[in-house]
Amino acid sequence: MDKESLISQKYLEEVVKEENTFLIFFSPSCEACVKELEFINKSYKENELKKKPILITASEEHIVDKFIKDKDIPFEYYFITEEEFNKEIDARAIPLNIMLDENGNIKMHKEGWQDNKLFHKRIIDKVNSFN
């Protein structure tokens, strides 16, 4: 897996490989991000979530590698710098979920996390609607 920084055109070339690419921007030190990734991972493994996300983080590589291994998360992940995140990504909060079409156009944008079943169902239904 190539874990280099991803921005602009390079970002699109490296990460957006098909129509409807599901991205999750996260940090392993963010409690809401951890809860969301646990939920997404469980939903994917139980075949509720049909689209495998790609994870993007500005955290340190050794911390992320350990987090991914410890949580048994089977998703690709890439690194972006804080500066790239702030410059290239229009976000005020993480976790940040984005669905991109093959041209890099945003089809879905969700920031933050809520710990309730209705919110969880909406995430799954919305992501699955793009398959």
C-alpha cells in the first residue's frame, strides 16, 4: 500500500479508482472517529455496508498502523498532512465521510458522529444508495 500524501489531482489519481469512492477522514486519537470506525468495520464485516471505505488520516504512521491492526480493520488507508487536509478538504470536524464520483465530485459529505441507531442506519442507507 502506498501511504504517501494525497492532494488535488494526485489525490484523485491515487484514491478515486472507481465511481462512488467512499472516504473516511479520521484520527485514532479522536473518540468519535474510533466509534465510527468500529461501527463501519462491524457493518462492513456483517455485510450491512456494501461499500468498502478508504481511510485518510493526518496522524503519525506508526500510531495508525497499530490502530488498524489492533482494531482488525480491513480497509486501505492513506496519509495526508495537516496542511493538506486544511487546504484541500472543506471540513470543520472529523470523522468526515465523503462519497466521490469518478471525477472527484462530492456526492455525499457528512461530518461528525452521533451515537444513536437512527444516525447509524442513515449512514449505511446513504452509502449503500451509491452502489
